[in-house]
Amino acid sequence: MGKTVIIGLDGVPYHLIDNLSNKGVMPNFKNLKDKGIFKEMESAIPEISSVSWSSIITGVNPAEHGIFGFMDMIPGTYTMSFPNFNSIKAPAFWQTMDGTHAIINVPSTYPAKPMNGFHVAGFVALDLENAVYPQKYIPMLEELNYRIDVDSEKGHSSKELFFKDLHRTLDARQNTALQLWDETKWDTFMFVITGTDRIGHFLWDAYEDENHEHHQNFLDYFKRVDEVVGSITNKMSDEDSLIMISDHGMGLSETNVIVNAVLKNNGFLELNDAERQNHNHIKANSKAFALDPGRIYLNKEGKYPKGTVKKEDEEQILKDLTSTFENLEKDGKKVIKKIFRKEEVYSGPHLEQAPDLILLSNKGFNLRGNLTKTEIFDKDIFTGMHTQEDAFLFVKTPKSIELPKNPKVTDVFPIINKINGDT
Amino acid sequence: MKPCNANKTCWNCPAAMLKGNVDFRACGQSKEKKRQLSEEKQVMIECSRRKELGHFEPTITFEQCPEWELNENYNLYMLKNMRVMILGLDGYLGWALALKLGKLGFKVSGIDNYWRRDCVMEKGAHTVVPIQRMTERLRAAKEVLGIDINFRKMDILDRPKLKEFLEETKPEAIIHYAECPSAPYSMVDVDHAVKVQENNVLGTLGLLWLIKEVVPESCLIKLGTMGEYGAPLTGRPIFEGIFPANATLKWDDREWSLGGELTPRDPVSFYHVSKVQDTFNCYEACKYWWLRSYDVMQGVIYGVHTEEVAADPRLRTRLDMDEWFGTVVNRFVTQSILGMPLTIYGEGEQLRGFIALDDAMQCMVRLISSPPEAGQYDVVNQVSGLIRVKNLAETVANVAKDFGINTKIQRVENPRVEADKHPLEVISTKLPADLGFNASITFDAEIRKMFELLTQPEIKARIEEKKHAVMPKTRWDGVKQESESFETYDPGTKNLEDGHKGVLHTK
């Protein structure tokens, strides 16, 4: 019976992989593309890796798996928590599907938990010791100089060192994957490259601008990514199935939009003075606050320590917020593309935890949850931002399965299921 | 009034373990584990006491956190069953603090190598207040106060053993009293000087490395001394270790900010030099490794009383009268009981900061319960009053009268190299203003308590037995001879108003 291989390329949009494979930068993918089905895929809402990968591996939406962003709040407080694999309320496919699984570098799966097979967690994974199951593999990973992630500090300090680190991390990850491929028994093999997202954040401009000093370096990195993909797919037999995915797309970030600054300037949010501001300093009369990227929460009575928004007033405040953001413009351009109420996009037992409104921005507007800034628009060194509608899905399988017309991240789990023959 | 530490947060809490830095803007985690203050990069912690919270930002206040409970007597949040290790637990301060903390519900552990006992024996003296062997002390603490103290006989320089003990007890605060506290001892000869610096400097340096390795979140509270600063003749204020933000240096028609820099040190013995070196080592360790530390610049300590040591004769803490380890007030009281004149050095115009034992212990409880932020080296000047040595002698002589003892005062050659006359302006605002310290013991009251205890026949006999050890013989110039007397006078016969007055800022 054929095996299933899943390769994830974090933050790679459909159009990039399509473009670079057509241009000859990614010949292995070009070769694959003609033999399978290659489609655009919708990311999660919001289009954040932790939310998206959680949906990919569980097949359910955030109101079922409970992950709404990189950060959330400890219930009953304004203290920001960072949900991890312990916080996911739905099982990952390798926890429920039959067979043995090798899972490498899937984001938001730290700390690793006992399972049938091998697991090394991806970003955010705070130490190797708790990122690996079974722990007997730690010496092997250390021997291979395995690295959980690129050191993001390098992206700030030196682009040259950043590239060096991207390659070093990718080399180690590839060596690890190939060694595990050979040395362990598995039925499903999932391998995610995350450097693709990091390079996008720091150097998307280098991709779009052919004259950028790092344009060639950017292409060379994707060439290496393609080689790594090839080194895995070349080991597959015709009976095996391949799924390739990204968790979200990427595009040029032109302006940051500080959502809390919009709330402050329009009287929805007020903070007490403090040396080091955090959400504990939200004043009781505040009606709403935002978390990254565009999640807006009503400061509800009974839900938050200083919550004052009463149930009967919620509808009006939601309307006021909606109209505020609908009208938000910069240089005549509308900032917000869509505003969702939670019921429109989520369903499940954790709906109450969900943001009350979720903003999706227009192209180039990068939504931020920064609490202290007062200016609505600013710019930082990041030139790439996540995009929601253009993740990708590629499936090549000898099995006869039908793909959804407009796939979403939650569809990946059922596809794995079908390929593996489960129902 | 709201407890002074109510608004402190996980940034200050030793239960908050740094797990990493994440820059979510780049979906990137940093390789370095730093307690960055940048709002753009998230610091992730895990609470060693509340694992169920997972990873979170360090913003829960002591007031919000159920692990910090309000102690109404102190009006202070205290970490439930906080694990505190006292290095030098057998000493004058270490023992009194162990009992105080144990009584308050802290989980106390500690080490001591009994060096102090050995040194005093070397001098041919003994503690005038009798103290028990450690096994007996521990038994009495359990019997009388219901306190369990996890004690190991250990030298601070024995790093492998200390490491093991730190790993076993995982202290959330470490009180470092395991230094030789004697200036004269360090001036006896080269062997004594080397021994003091070896123990103090290398002991502290080794400790810092062990903290980094085993308990980096723990707060090191190290006993410094006001003597590190010296007594500048210019009268410039003695700040709390670090220049305030608005301090400036002017020279050559130019001006620079000194804010945040360590203030000058002017140690007055090889012992004081060791304390200065410790200061720098702690300062650097906080900077390199994001450790947290309080340097407690303690004034001259005196007294015999805390509620806990007074609870049973077996619980008493030591009190030394000899020239090496007896602090000035403690020595004056024993001299008075011996019928000897109180010996003041030179003109006796030296101004010093003082603090009574029980007040010092109160300060320590407050410091333990209000740790600095990780990465922060902080300093407090722990004094409750400034007084000239000759005025102090008068106070002791006056109290002695009430106990039927007539005491004279004697001016002797100063065995030390120090200014006899100098101004002194001390800033000591952090403990009273920020940490809720309220000095509750007056000189007069504590000295009275000392006379009450030390005139008891058994103790008086112990004082008389070691009469020979009280006079200063250790001279900074190395000459082996006792200081000679200039004059002996009756209290009340000198003008006490002349000369420099100490200025203490507590607000």
C-alpha cells in the first residue's frame, strides 16, 4: 500500500510557486505540477500560521480547535497567553489516524506529545527537549545541527547573516528529514519548511523587485527549497501520494494599520498611564480592544475584569465599529476589505472565545494589534505580510479522490483521510 | 493603603520562567533568550507554580495572582511558601532571618560552614549571647516555632555541593550572608586579607555562576555595606548605589548625565574592597545573564531582639563583642557592662548609618517579597538613622545609667585609616518609600533591650570572661600594638552640637 507524504511550505502563495516553477527556479515542482492537481487554497481567518496549521492538522475551524491567533487572553484576565499544542482542543490527524507518522516542523505543535511515530514540533517551539517525541531522537537531531527555526534577530541585524541562517536551517532540516525517511518506519510523512515565510516577511520586496540587491538571493533560496522538495519526492514510489500545501499566502506590506490606534482615536479604547503598557491598563469604560492582526473583542461585562459592555449594547457597538472600519481610508484607499462577525466564520463549542469582529484588509494594508501606538499608520522593516485567499494546495495521488472546487485549509485533513483510506 | 508591591508583575516574580522571545511580526523566534522590553517582541514565560496557564506574557500583578497572598501585618504581598535559601544561616543575621521567614511561612533552607564561630574562637572570644549547636538550634526552631529549616553544613566555595543543594531546593530568593563581615579581620595580615577576599569575592562569583546555571529566576539579595561608599569629604550625597536620572557631571564647561551609572566607591579596608568587587560582579552578572539582584548597603547593625529569637533561649542569635566581629553599638554595650570606658576612635566624629537587627530583618522580608525585574541590579541603602560615634557613645552611656552603670567615654588613636571628621548625606528612599519599610526601633529602646539581656548573670559572666578581646589591636598600618588613649571623659561634658550633622533622606 502506498504511503502519504505531506510537504508544507509556510507562507508561500500560489502565485509565487506557480511563477517560480514556470521560470525554471523550481524545476522539481514544475515537474510535479503537471502530474497532479494544483489549486489556490483559502487560509484560515485570520490568516495566521498558528490558526491555519491548527485547522490543517485537525480539519476543523477555530471555534472547534480553539486557536484564534498567536496570542489570546487567559480567560477572565487581560493577560496575553500564547496558545500551544496543549491548547488545541481537537486532535491532530496523527493522533487519530491509524498507522505510523513522522511529523517534522509543523508549526504550533509544541510541546510534542506521545504518538505513534516521530514528532519534532515547529515554531513556536521553545526548546528541543520538549519539541521532540520520542526524546531518544534528540541526540540525533543535535548531531545533525537541527534547528527549530531561523533566528529572526538576524533578519534585523544583517540580511547576509539572515540568508546564511536560512540556508543553514534548511540544510539541517533536509538532512533530518532524509535520515528519518530512511531510518524510521512510517505511513504518513509530514515535513514543513518555515524559512519560506521568514524570508517573505523580511524580503518580499526583494522578490517583487528584480533590481533589489537580494532578488537573486531570494530566488536562490527558493531554488534550494525546490531541491529539498525534490530530494524527498524523488524517494517516493508511484504508489505513494503527495500533498503539498501552504498555510497562507504572502504579499507586499505597504502600510501597517494599528487597529488599536483606530479604536483609541474613535473613542472605543482608552488606557491608563503606565510605564509599560499592557492590556491590564485598559480603562473600564473602554468598549473594545484588538489583538493581532485584526481581531476585535468587545470589553464585555462578566468576561473581562474591567468589562463594562452590557449585552444589550453589544449590537450597537458592533455596528459602530463596523462603520468606523468600513470608512477607514488612507490616501483615498479603503483599508478594510471585509469585516466578519464571529458567527459568520466560526462555529463550534469555543465560539465564545472568538473575537467579536475579524477584519480582513485590502492589499498592502498590514493589520497590527500593537496597543501603545497612537498613530494609525506606520511602516517598519517588514516588507511581506500574510494574505488570506492565496495559499496553495497540490495533490498527486494514484487514488481516485475528488478535491473541493475552492479548497480551504480545513479540507486538508479530509484529503489525507481519504488518501489513507479511512472514512 | 494599597500594598507597595501590589502592582509588581510577573516581571518581578521568581516563579516566572523565561521561555523565549518571539517576534510575531516575522513569525520568528529569536535564538537568544532575553528579557527584552520591546513591545514589538513578545517575551514568553511559564509560571513554575501555575503550569496550567501555559505560555503567557509577564503582566499578571501580584494583586491579581493567587500565588501572592496579602500579609496584613506587613501590608505586603508574599509569595506562598516561597523558597528562600540563606547562605550563612548560622550567623548573627542569618539565624534571625531564618526564624523570621520560617514564622511567616517561607520555606527556608540554608548553609553555613561555621567559619564565624571559628574566627571568633581564633580571636579568643565567643558570642556573649550563648548559642546552641546547629542541630539543637534546628530542633528548638521546630519545637518552639514549628519551623522546618533545611540546613546543610557547607562552604560557599564548595561549588559542586552548593550546586546540588540549589538543584534540590530551587530557591526563589537567595540571601547572601556568607561573607566575612569584618574590616579589622581583613587587616590582620596577608593570610587574613587573602582569606577574606577569597571567601567573599570568589564565593560570590561562584554563586553567580551557579544561579545562572540552576536558578536564573531566583533573586539574589546580597549583603553589601554602607562602607563601600566611604565618607566623601566633599559631602556629596550617598545615593543608593546608582546615580539618579538627573545627576550630571560637569567639567571643562561641559556636562554629562550620570543617571544609571554606579556611584563611586571608596572602600576603607580590604574587606570593604571585597564588597566593592562583589558589587561589580553582581552588576555584571545581571547585565550578562538577566539575573536579578538587590545589593543591600546595610548600615552598622546592632541589637539583640527579634520576636522569634526572643521566643526561647535556644533560639537566640549570636552577639559578638570582640574587636573583629563586634559592631560598634554591640561593643559599647558590652564595654559598659564591663565597667570599661566606651572607646571612640580619634575625635569620634565619624558619622555612620545604623539599623537595628529587627528593622534590618523587616527590610529583608520586604526585599524578598519585592524582587527586582529580571536583568535588574538594584541597590538599597538600609539604614534607619545616622549618628556620630561620639553621640552614640553618649546614648549608650545614658541608657547604662538606668541600669545602675556609670560609663565613661575614651578617645583612642584611630587604628583605621579613615577621616575622623566628615559630612554625610545619605539617600535611603527605596525601602521606606517604595517597599513600605517603617523603622520601628529607636536606638534608645533597642539599647535598653540589650542591657536587659546582657546584664543577665550568665551572659554578664560570658562578657567578663572575654574582656581581653574587646579593645582594638588590629591597626591598618600593620603595627602590632593596642591603640593608646588620648583622654577619658564623662558623658554630657562635651559639646555634641558642633561639627557635621548627618542628613538622611527617606522621602
